Amino acid sequence: MEEARRKAYLTAMGITVWQRRDPPAAVAPETMVSEAESLPAPERTAGERTLVETTATAPMAESAADQWSDLRRRVSACSACSLRAGCTQTVFGVGNTQADLLIIGEAPGADEDRQGEPFVGPAGQLLNAMLLAMGFQREAVFIANIVKCRPPSNRNPKQEEALQCEPFLLQQIALTQPKVILSLGAVSAHNLLKTDIPVGRLRGRIHNYGDSAIPLVVTYHPAYLLRSPEQKAKSWQDLQLALSLLREQ
Ligand code: URA
């Protein structure tokens, strides 16, 4: 991975990166933590080893609840891109932090920006109905977006904005460890799968997300389905595909 991006990920995760001296100074093995051990699953890469700050008094493992609240705090404090200056508040994500099903949309809209919760407007109402059709209450899944701040005039997030925000989503995925990811719409699918293939060709099949190869299903964004209700049948096929994957796990 490109060095600057790797550092941005680590910084956003709250990990202090120490520069290895050359030749390396003698360091007691117990004060070293490999990057592979310190990063969540999707970020683990064999071979790369970095010293990260540890102290004798630091707790060995932060609880999952602590990691979630730390992440939430870092998202709300983030001003890495210009979106934060134009939005009311960050929209972290909502739901069951141990959900089997993780829903990933695009970006907060006006309603979400006001309420601080994803998918609470008209598209959210349809998403709730889609989830109920699958047999899920909204509270049973986790719902997040590619970016945590509302873009001005509801434009699509720019690539650099999505990349700045990506470490937060990566950590949400790593902490949730979902069995299946459902990606809603083009912005979500393109950023998660690093492709620009149209949603119509990405939907209807199983993709694997990241190094941990979490099964990922793409479907149409609920806002698009509100405008093109004739596509709902195809979306239902996608939801059934996601359900069949959940039953397999
Ligand atoms: N559309 C999205 O992609 N996310 C939201 O939170 C709301 C609408």
C-alpha cells in the first residue's frame, strides 16, 4: 500500500507510527507490536512490520465498546476534508455493532445531516421496508455510509473525500465483522470494490470485500428505487441473494 495512505489509515485508527531507525536499535520484543497484529483484519498485510507505540502500563487490549466509542469520537472530531465545514454534524452509523448484515450507503442527505443518523429520510423508509422484507428490524443490522458528512447540495462525494473517510469505514467493518455486506448504489459499490462498473452489472452476484473476503452483494440505492420502482424486483433478487449467503455462514 502507498506509504502516505497507509499512514493516514493508522493515524485515523489512533495508532502512532514510529519510524524504524536504520540500523534498527535494539528494542525489547515485548515493546514491539507488528502492524499485522495492530490492524483490523482487512488491513493486515504479511511482511510489513511497523513499530507502534506501546507502554508497559497500557492495557493489552481495548474492549470492543471502547474501540467503538473511540472511533465515534474520532469521526466527530474529523475535519480531514472540506465536507465537515459544510455539514451540521457527522453521521457515524447506527445499529447492532455485532450485526451479521452490514448495510453501506453513500453519504448523509439533508434529513440525516439534521438528525445525525443514516437513512432516516424517504430512502431510509424504503430501506427499512427492504430490511423488514428480509426479516430484519432496522436495529438488527448496522447501517453506515461511505462518507460521514453530508456533501453540499447532495452531490456525490468526491473520490478524495471518500478516501479520507475510508479508514473510519474500514474500522467499522473490522469491528462489526459482518457475515455479509450489502452495498447500496453506485457510490457505495464503486468505493468498496474499487471499480467503475455500473451497478446494473455489479448486482446479482457475489463479490468478496477486502483481504478478509467478506461476501458482498450490490443492489440499487433505495433513492434510485423510489425514482425507478420497476427495478424493485431486481433489488429483491439481490436481497434474497444476501439472505442465502447469511444462511450459509
Ligand atoms: N442515502 C445514503 O446513501 N445514505 C444515507 O444515510 C441517506 C441517504
